[in-house]
Amino acid sequence: MTQLSISTHAGVFDAIAAGPAEGRPVLLLHGFPQTGVVWRRQIEALAAHGYRVVAPDQRGYSPGARPQRPEDYRISHLVDDVVAITEELGWATFDLVGHDWGGAVAWWTADAHHGRVRTLTVVSTPHPGALATTLRTDEDQRSRSHYMIDWRETPTTEERMLADDAQELRDFYAGKVPQDSADAYVRHLSQPGALTAALNWYRAGRPDGAIGVIDVPTLYVWSTDDSAFGPAAAQETERWVKGPYRFETLQGVSHWIPEEAPEPLSHLLLDHLRAHGEYSNRSENAVVDPQER
């Protein structure tokens, strides 16, 4: 793996990358409270099969792209970051993968830029429309999502999470994340302003508009022991995809799928990419002409 610095109009994004430069491009988006390191096992697997894989630290997680205002973390800005990063990489089309908040960004990006997203893979996070539906109709999902209100409305959330050597932050990983990765996340989010930036994703406010039905080939991977997203939202997601759709459930696995179940997830991801390798009507290795940017 190599370290990248990707310069965009929104700032400089740190990223890790692997695989041949000419390989089919795949972008991996992490969630809270992690970084692009969450994908290291999937990066290794994809690169070994010839894919060009890039996993950026997203807005707020990259020190060079860390605005202070909560409104700078609205979903429209996060989607624009995906477009800016892929254009800077020279990718006209790409496969998009996201987990947790990265999954939400992936859903919105596939809706807004379906002509560029060859395939979509979302881990854990239901379609935002499905989540909104179940927040209205399912008491279990409302209970699971209550933490978002606390984080959004409590000014001392950062102080609480970082107290006692970041014990509350460490508790999130619940022993399901490798210790070296958990330590790396805590160090990263203990940097001045980093945790506030990450929490601004929750504090940014509602999206500017409504998300539609997804028409690109989609793989959605959910796990039965996910504490944040329950079965109602997971099952509702199918109603929000009109393209080829595959729903996979991992039994006995928690929210932290990429690190707790890396081999099953990598297998599913590779299978999905192979199944839809020719979906785009443009060359899978096409790049953006600089004059088109």
C-alpha cells in the first residue's frame, strides 16, 4: 500500500492506495469513528486481483480538509468530495464502496452521479430513504438511532468520548476491531479538532433534498448483530433499488463488518464486481480528460 495526498478545491485528502495504476478503479469510503485504514483487508484482496483501490480519509478526518462549521459537512459537500477526489485521480467511472457514514455518502453519490458509478456496495448502512421510513414506522429503529440525537445536541460529546484515555470511544469498537486499528483511530481522533469534525457529520443538518431510487448494480451487506441498523431498515432497502440488487446477511457479526468479517466481505465484494464488470457503457479503465474537468 502507498500513501496519497489528493488535492481538491475542498482541501487535501489523505488516502491509502494499492493495485496497478491501470486497474479498474474502486473507491472505498469509511465511516465513524474510523479512517481509510478500516479497508486494509479489502484493499489487499482487491489489489491482488488487479483492481486499483483508493481509500481516502474523508472530510474532517483528513487534516488538510477539515472545515470548522457543521454546515460544511452537509451531505451535498460530502458527495462533492467523492466527485472531486475521483476527478483528481482521473477516473471517469468507478466502483463505489462505503461503510457506516461512508455508506450513506455512497448511496447519495450513486443517486446523484449514477452515470459515473459503475457499481455500488454498501456495508451496514441502509438506503437513506429506507432508514427514514423505518424511523417513522419502527420503534426498534428509533431506539437504535437515538444516539444520533445525543451526539448532535450535546456540546460536551467530544469531551466525554475522549475522557479517561478515550474510554467511551474505545468502547465503540467492542473488541470487534483489531487493537492496533482501534489504537490508531483513537490517536487520529484525539488530534485537535478531529473528533469535532467527525461529529459535525451528525450536526450538519438535514440533506438539501430527497434521495431517489438507485439504478446501478447494488450489493448491500448487513449483519444481524448491528446495533445501529435493525432488520426493518435493512429489509426496506430493496424497495429503493431498481437496478440489479443483491442483499447479503452476515449472521452473528456486529456493525464493524470490514474488520470483524474481512474474508466474507472481500469475497462478496469481488463477486459483485466481477458480476457487473461490463455495466458501464464506457471503458472500465477510462479516465477523465483534463479539459473535461
